[in-house]
Amino acid sequence: MTGSSSRMIALLSLLQTQRDWPGAVLAERLEVSPRTVRRDVDRLRELGYRIGAIKGPDGGYRLAAGSELPPLLFDDEQAIAVAVALQSIPSTGIDIDEGAERALATVRQVMPSRLRHRIDGIRFSGTASADRADPATLEAVSAAVRDRQVLRFDYGQTDAPRRRAEPHDVVARQGRWYLIAWDLDRDDWRFFRLDRMHPRIPVGPTFTPRALPGGADARTFLAARSKGSDAVDLWPCIGTVVLDLPARDIVPYLEDATLEELDSGHCRLTVGSWSWIGILAFVARFDAPFTIEGPAALAEASATLSARLAAASPSR
């Protein structure tokens, strides 16, 4: 925060504590000149703060009636970020839609009118996650991660055995929330979906945190395990093909594949998957001719898939 911004926030704080402030007293408290105080007051008025002038030999300033809670000092980008973040709650996977709506309404009320107009113009609908976590579960699990305490919880079906784990970190990924933890019963790293967890109180004893395999951070570790790796965020099978399609027909469906445009009707596509046939399935959905560039294992998988499809066809 700049010195000017810090000073204006301090000025607002002073105006809140006492209705009438002589200009000279404000200047002394802020350790600036009366001229600087006048300039800061003008800036705050431009932002929508209602600050009146006091007539008299000393002059001064007064925070207008009803302004005990002054507008928040947000810039345009911050206001837009708040509006987008709170309206995006349904797609985050946490069941707090109503709270987010009330929070946006509250924040809006204490913004300057100019910024209220900006955020009122931002309205959109997102796709709500079908697997939504209870905010109380997120709070309980996050606290166990922070305090390094063994977590006891039911998982999935109500008659499933109770689980015990050393919680490492909570990660949000593709609309779901996951706990990365060392499973004490299976003696290995596991992922647990928060929408399936039911923490039990009290929590267990404290523990010494373990390092994730390969020194990976939590996000990388989760992404790597979802691709069949321990610590490297890469698919075990990666192949390259040339598709007889223009780039515009492929870009909307790339997911984590990479695309290189060769000419107006051909593109080089590099795709990763659990298996070589999985790569072919991804490419085949574009319903266009393609040529395999490599590796050799992908070409071999193509022959295998071709034989399987031929065998699956009904005999004539």
C-alpha cells in the first residue's frame, strides 16, 4: 500500500471516531500539512465518501450522517475480483451459495456508488458442481491440517469403517475438494474427497508432517497421481498425431493437449493419457483422418485397436 493510500485510510479512521475534526488537528495527527489534508479529503470525495466541511475560523471536516461504516477502499480491479469471486461460488464445490450472495450484497453496500455500478454490471451463471462439500467439513479438515492433528472420519457409506489419517493439505481441483493425507490404516498416501467425508470430534494427537514423494507440492502431487504418476505431472503415455482439421475446430476441445497449426487444414496434436489406446480414443472423437507421428507404441496400439474394432463388428 502506498503512503498516500495508507494516509487516506488513517484519515477515514479518524473521521469515524469523532464527528467534527478541525483541519489543523487532522494535519497534526497525520503529520502532514493542512493543504495535504484538503487534497486527501477531495480524493475521498471523488471516490464517493460523504465528507462535509465545517465553517468557522479553524475550518474542519465531518463524516456525513449514516456514514459510520464508510465505503470500502477498493480500486476497479479489486471490485470486479470480488464480484466475480463471490458469484463463482456455485462452481467451486463448496455449499455456501446463500452466504456468498449475502456477502456480495453486504460488500456492495459499503462500496462507493461508482464501484457499485461496476459490480452491478457483472452478472453471469456458472455450472454448479454436483459433488459439493459441506463448509463445516472444509473448516474442520483445514483446522486439522493447520494444527497437524490426526483426523478421524467416516468416508462414503455410513457403514464403512472409520478412517484415520495425518492430513497434509487441502486442494481444490476441477470443482471438487480433496484432502491429501497419510492413511494410517493403509500406511500410504491417499486422497479423500471432502464431499464424502464426515469428520469426527475430537481429533487425534498431533504428528510430525511427512514430505510428499519426490518433494512435490500438494497441487502437483494430486495432478500427478490423477495421471498415474507419483510426483511428476505428466501422463504415462504421450503421443503425437497430425489431424486433417483446422485449428479452430480443435481448440475448444483441447483439455490438456497441445496444438500446433501446420496450415489452414492440418494441425499437430500432442496428447497424454493413461494408455496408448486412450490417446487414440481422444483423437478419434474429432471424426477426421489423422496420421500417427509417434512414438512406435502408439502405432502398435493403433493396430491392436483396429483388430478389436474389426472383431467387435457384427458378421455379415
